[in-house]
Amino acid sequence: MKQYDAVIIGAGVTGSAVARELSRRKGNFLVLEKESDVCEGTSKANSAIIHAGFDAEPGTIKAKMNVQGNAMMDRISRELDIPFKRVGALVTCLDEADLPHLEELYRRGEANGVPGIRLLNGEEAREIEPNLQETVCGALLAETSGIVCPFEMTLGFAENAAQNGVEFCFNTAVTSIEKKEKNWVLHTDAGDVETKVVVNAAGVHADELHNQVCEEKLEITPRRGEYMLLDKSAGAHVSRTVFQLPGAYGKGVLVSPTVHGNLLVGPTAADSDEKENNSTTAEGLAEVGEKSALAVKNIPLRQVITSFTGLRAHERGDDFVLGESAEGFFDAAGIESPGLSSAPAVGVYLAEKIAEKLNLPEKPDFDPIRKGVVKIAALPVEERQKKIEENPAYGAIVCRCEEISEGEILDAIHSTLGAKTLDGVKRRTRAGMGRCQSGFCSPRVMELLARELPADMREIRKNGKGSEIVFEKIR
């Protein structure tokens, strides 16, 4: 049985951020993920917002991690080659009777140390965001709020961690945990693993692992959020993320541009007792359409190209649970919004705690730079032509909607932690994320996966086990 200094359970954005920060240290580190790729759980389905940090209750771990994580994003985006834009955000007030709540949000932001926030009246808000409804009577402007691609952010952390020596093991679910003298033994469906330290970053399942080893129990409730993604032709409908005053279930339905030029609308918020149910509902999507229109007018919902549901890990204490909950067992639990924004800071915080506990020295040859798959369509004409001359595969377009070439797909398959499924290719290149939602390009992507892995076409899956697409040849 192989032994590790630290094993991280979960390859979402939090687990991957911890892995990347640990890879700055000398040691043996492993990430266990029950799905077939990174970013298959909560991290793949959220609002893609880097929050400024004005919403969390002052003094909470959420508030501290959010503000610190936001401040790290410019450096992180450069080092990991991920798209990130500080577009700013508006929290809108729709009733003058609620203006004191907006002012309280401003004071909370000041207490949390959020820079670049100020209060606007309705006219000032509409001047900078013309598609706001006339009923908007005030707004909080947060200039440091930003948008990011959650897939690429998670991949950036994970790939950089792997490049610096962290092992990743997919399709491996932890079934139970037990103490063995000073170490932990993780029983998985692929065999046992022994480690000095466990990092519990298991998303909506983090309470199950925590409660096996800790006296003080956690209770995580999956909170469903349904979204609609609109075509790029609607991407300029707002230039900032537009929120409504938050309520008991979170920040409410937002309207936001995305880093790739689409428009995102959502989410709903409904507690569930099903930790794997990410289906959408007609009722939920209707609610998204109705509530988004309260703050933003004329949203072109006829241009919706896809919808999806995310599950947020809501812990009953309503704060992140970070730190050593039992000897050598570190929690990163209850990571709901602003989890994406907080991930860089959470990674640093936990990695430093673990390094201190195990006396792990810094690694002098740590390389913080990771390069993602080249985006041929985004290159200047001269650079694009040079790439095509070097490798003609960059000139063969596979995904017409997003202008993704065969060369980019091959890069994704053969990259660090390379793609092995249709969704894996999609998250690394955007092939299949456009208007036709892979209707045109998926057969060719499947052919490339089968050829390059190599694999039988019947083994090619959309994502995890059981999502095979071809069952038998008919001729």
C-alpha cells in the first residue's frame, strides 16, 4: 500500500487549489476523484463569478477567504493562463423600502475591506447599465467583482499541481476512512491508500467523510440552482454582473456576461435531499426567466442555447468549515458561494497549515506557470497562420460554432491530465459549447478520442461511467 504525506479527496476547484499550493512543497501528494475528470461536481455548474466580498457576514471565514481570493485573481489568471475579467457588479434594489438593506450591504463590504464599492441611485445605475428596469431605485457598485471560466480555473490549478508532481487518480471513490496508528487509511473502490494527512474537499459529500472521523458532526444540504445560458448574440445585454438584493437562500437570480461572450441567467435556490440530482425543471427555468426580468428588461430568452443545474454544498452553520477537525484530518467543507472566488485563498490557507504540521520544506524548482490549450481563433492572423504552417491540424475546424480546430482538440487529449471524454474535450477547448451544443462536432471529436487514446468507439463516453454513446456497429 503506497503511502503519502497528504491525500486530497475531491478534484473540484477547492481540492485542486489545495493541490497546487501543496505542490510548492517537497512531499508525496495525491488527489482522489470519484468521477472521470476534474471539475465534475459543484465546480462545473455555478455562476462563474469572482465576488468582491461584500455579501458575507463580517468576521466569517467566508468573508476573509472571499476578499483574499478576489485579490489573488489577477496573478492567478496570468500564471495559470485562464480567462478572467474584472467587469464589476451591481446589486440592484427594486423597492425604496429596501434601500436600508442596500446600505447595510455597503457597510458590510466596508467592514470586510472590499475596495471600489459605492452606492448609486437608480438614474446613476441605469446610466452605466442601460438595460436595468425603471423600477431599480438604487444599486451597490462593486468594481472588483469579476467573471471567470470555472472549468479553466479548476483545470489550471489541477494541471499546474500535476506538473509539479501531484498525482491524480480518477474513477476512485473513497468508501470509508479509518485511523491506523499515526496515519489514515482511505478505503476506496480501487484499493487502499495510506496517508499522514487527509484533505476533505468532497463537495456535497464532505459531511459524510467528516462524520466518519469527527465527534462534532456536519450537515450539508444540496442547494439546487438552475441556470440558462444564452447565445453570444445576447452577450452584451449587460456589461456587468447584475444581482438583486440577497435573501435567505443567497444572492438571488443574476444576469451576467461570461468571459466567452455569452449571457448567463440564474440561479434558483431550492434545498434538496438528493446529492446527485442535477436535472433541470420547467418550473425552475420559468422562475429564472421571471425573476431575472425584475431587474433587467428585455432579456432575449429566445436565445437560450442550453440550461443546467448546479448543486451548492450548504452547511447548516452557514460558513465554510476549514482546518484540522481531527488529528491529521483537514476539512474544506460547506464550500458554497463564494467558493469559486475563495478557492485561491483556501488553497494557500490549508496548504500552509499542512506544511506546518508535517514540516514540509519549500520546493526550489516549483514552476507556477501553466499554459492552457492554445485558442487558434483568438490569435492574430499572422500568429494563426504560423501555427497552421507548423501543424496543419490547427487549420482543420471541427467545432464551427466556437471555431475550434483539430489541433486544439489533439492538444487537449495529450495535455497534462488530458481529456478522455467528450465533456473533457469541451471543457478544455469549448468544442461543443456553442449554438448547436455539439450537434455538428461530436462525431468528429469522438473519432479523434478513439484514435488518440486509443480506444474502441464503443468506449468513448460523454463523461462518466454509463454515458457511452455508441453501443454497436450496424455495418
